[in-house]
Amino acid sequence: MLDTRVTGATLDAGGSLNLTLTGGLVPTDATAVALNVTVTNTTAASYLAVYPAGATRPVVSSLDWSAGQSVPNLVMVAVGSNGQVSFYNHAGRADLVVDLEGYFAPESGSSTAGSYVPLAPARITDTRSGSGYPNSGDRLGPGATLNVQVSGAGGVPMSGAAAVLLNLTATNTSSAGYLTAYPQGTARPLASNLNWTAGETVANRVVVPLGPTGMISVANASGSADVVIDVNGYFSDGTSTPSGASLFTPISPVRVLDTRLTGGTLHQGQTLNQQLAGSDGLAPGATAVVANVTATDTTAASFLTVFPGAPMPTASDLNWSPGQLAANLTVATLSGSGSVSVYNQAGSADVIVDAFGYFTPLASQLVITTSALPGGTEQVPYSFDLAASGGVHPYTWALTSGSLPAGLTLSSAGVISGTPGAPSAATFTVRVTDSSSPTPQVATAQLSLAVVLAGLPTTTATTMGTSSNWSGYAAIDGHYTAIAGTFQVPSLASAQSGSYMGEWVGIDGWGSSTVIQAGVDEQPNPANPQEFFIQPWWEVFPAAANPITTMTVAPGDSITVSIGQMSSGIWSITMTDTTTGQTFHIDPAYNGLGASAEWIVEAPGIPTYPLAAYTTTDFSQLQLAGTEGALAEIAMVQNGVQVSTPSALNANGFALAYGGVPPPAP
């Protein structure tokens, strides 16, 4: 995701940068990300703080290093403003490398896919000769790869695990190098998980998807090294509901322990117990805590083991040499009372623990699962049931801020109903409370709802001629605050090289330098006439279009797009694939005039691509809100040839056909 050695954005002392993570591989509704963060080319002893963009920089550290070191660490951090995460360097200069390992997003319905199952730490591989563990004696030479069986080991089930959380340690290192962990059977990625110099013992937490046979691969770049792997938990693939399945809640990072201040320095063979659940913003019912553990003021080579209580497992979480400061992310499984134990093997060391979030059992976490509301139509009765999961039934619903469109109310049972009045748009917050005793759980969500006109402007449609890249209808010369429409994703009739097309619904495209829009693009594959690429997207032009990666769209699918103004400068975009039930929603900033509204087939690009030959498509359920103007009918002409023609407009909408002959109206 980032390499400042390439971008030139090296972090100076006191320097910071924001990295945008959502909108591509990470969906816009992601709440947190898992990143492998590496610093290199370091010029002074320093630390890196990683935290949600827009938040006050917390008093925590995610990586610590001495001058000249290259140090990695896994970070699980909440996504902040504009889908960004902030990185701050305390002293000296350092380059930053950020590799994406995964993300956390709201639970989808009742599925357990992506939920985390904490386990007591367990060793599943140790290549040191005579270790007594799997792969004993399989020391990794330069360029070597070790395949490790994870399913069925250390508490990980033989089936049902999509990915695992491991502590990966390299020791007996002969030269500077690094390890990369990845699913067995896949191509080795351009990423690293831990880096070292000759003679170092280095540990790092990793999240690794499992290969088809439940294995992972560990590749060594250079030199020779022994590898030790401890398993801490796994992520469910959703095919079952494992006991202990838990959901992640990120928090603003907070320091929960510093033995330099408490006087609790850990001496040789000592164990400290720290209560975590129920303190410092961590839920009383937490079963695991995401925490960065740092050892400092170290007097001898040693390691820490972080575990939920007796018996202490054969596992380690961070290793160091005398005088070295070492840190590693842990997802610490908690004891039944919500505490964690930390054991120091030799010498003495102070321990610092910074918390970034926690896991709570799936069944006990109350979540509002409604993420988007269908639009309403003026003077047409409306009813929609809000949904939640987890907690204890029955639920009680309430409106806590904002207001519903006129004519609609929210019942305590969670039903929005009534007959909407004049076209409008509203953003509001709903709260659901469960029946847990003695302390009920509460969840909130911000939702948007637009009410549109019952039909198109009453002005007679005016034929406005042709365009080189548009075909369809546009409402012009008015002031429009909402638009909606449904179209069918067409099939492409041929694979003309370099051709392209898209269907969209938007505001302000007619004669304007700005437009807010959403739709679907299709592009043929010239190498295979039977194949073409389909991508849903949204855009606030002139900014680049944003791919919608959480929806998979196919030819023939019915796509409904609604766009409405929520408040001054804030609009709402909702896209629903009514064929599959998939929905996407976002509330971007937009300050256009709202002078036009469009339902369009387009040949995109600058310069314009040739329009792909397509089958007929319909636009139906056309709706507008705002001050009415006129309607413009548009045919597309490229190189003197009419390539897309709309039908006449009627109460059902209109059809579009490839070529110069108008299709029958729907």
C-alpha cells in the first residue's frame, strides 16, 4: 500500500503522513485494517505511532527501533477520517513500508465469516534441530520455502478456518534477511512479515489466509534462519458457527500498562497479571484484546509470553538481546475473568501495553444490520423494518438525532412507516436497545432516506440532438435535489478492440464541470469475445471514479441507483442490485448546482472510447425531486454514425438500443 522509498515521502523527526486505505481493496464500510508496517533507513532511535486519521495522536507506540534498524510490526488500527490511517515518527528519519493483510467490516447478516476464534497460544513449528516440533531440522537456507500444516494443529480445526493469526519468529540468523508468509499454493506476494540483521532473533505477528489444504508457505529471502511458529487463533470461513467466534471493535489507542510507572518491573521467571476487560474502554465481555506489547530496559537476552493464565504454554511473543527495546502486536486471549498474564524468561524488563481494540463473542454483540434504506415516493405509503443482530430479544428502537422525512415515523418495534409528503431527503441516527440484564446493550447507526417525485417533470420532452458520448434522457434547466432510476446491465454483442460503455444515474452532468453519479461499466476482452469485464462505481467528478468492490454484478442484473441531497454539501448515493440483493451506500461531500439530472448510457474516456456494441437496455422507475425544468432526449453519434438511440419516453421509462433505430418503448 505504501513504500516511501519509492514515493519520496520519508518521515522526518516529528513528521506524519496519512494513508488512504478504503475505496479499493478495502471497502468503504471497513472499521479497521490489519497492516504489516516496516520502518527502514532509520537514522536515530525512535518510535512510530499508528492511529485513526482525524483523531488526536495518542500516547502509544506501534514500532520502536534503534538507529540503523529495519523493524516490522503488525498493526490493527481503526480507520479514521476519509478512510485514512495516520503514521507519526518521533525522531530522526525513517522510510515506511505498509503491506495490507486484511480488514474488519460490519458483520453480514447472521454469517460468521471473518469472525475471530481466540485460542490459547500453541507452538506448531520449530525448525531448530531436536526441537521436537513439526519441521524440526528444516532450517531455511537462502531462497528456501517451508510449507507448514496449520489446519488440525494448535487448536485450528481441519475445516472452517479461512485465515490464522500466528506469531512468526526467526532465530539463528546468519545474515540480514526477511521472511514472507502467504497461503500455500499461491504466488509469493511482494511483501515481508519480519526483517532482521545477522544474529538477531526477531518475532512478528502475522495474519495469513490458508491454502486449499490448510497450509501456509514461509519464504526466506537470504542467508539461513530457523523459524518458530506459534498459533494464537483463527478467522472463520463462515461454513459453521465455532464456539468462541468473536467480532472486533476498534478503539482509540490507549496505554493500559507501563511498569516504569507502576514499579512492576518483571524479573527473571516472573509473571504479571493485568486486568483488561472492563477497563480503559475495553468491553467487560471481551475475550481477546489487540495490544502492542513492548519490552524496554532489558538486561539480558530473553522473551515474553503473553497468555490467558495457567498453564503457561510453550510459546513466545517477543524476543530481545540485552539492552534492546522490542515490540510486537499481540491478540491476547483473556482468562475467564478478563485478565492476561505476561511471563519474562530471563533478566529484567519493563513492560508497556497499548490497546487498539477488543473481540467480543458474536452472540453477545448487538449490531444494527440495516445499512441502507430504500427510497420513498411522495404520497405513496412507505414501510420498512429496521434489523439488528446479537444481544437479547426483544429490541427497542428510537430516533436519537435528526428527523425522518415529513409523514414518516419510527415505532419502538423498529418500523419506519407512513405516507411521505413533499420530496425531501434526510439523515438521522437510530438507536436499538436490547433486553440484556442488568445492563442493556445499545447500538446506533446513521441512515439516510430520500423521498422523490412520483414521476418525471411534466414538461414535454424536447429533442436536443446528439452527443459523441451520451445517450438517454436528461432533466435540464431546473434545480434537482434527488434522482433515482433502475437499469438492466446489458450484454456486449461484440469485442471491438478498445470499446467501452457504462450506464449511470446522476446529477449535474449536463453542461457542468461537476457531476455526482453512480453506475456500472462494461469493457470487452478482445482476446476472448465471450468475456467482458463489469465494474460498479460511484463518482464525484472531477475526482476519479471509485470502484465498488463489495458488489459483484452480472449481465441481466437489475441495478437501482438513488442519489439525494442530505444537507448543505452532503449527498447520499445508494446502489442496489435487486437481482442479488447486494447494496452499497455512501454519503459523499458535493457542492454542485443541481441544475440537471440524467439517466445515461455513456462511452466514457478522454478522448472518448468507441461505444461497445450492446444489447438493448431499459431505464425504468425514473424519479426526481426538486424544481422542474425541461427534458432532453439524446442520441449518440460517433464518427458520423449513430451508435445509440433512445426510445420515446412513457410512464414506464425508456429503452436504449445500439445503432440508429429507436427501440420500442417499454
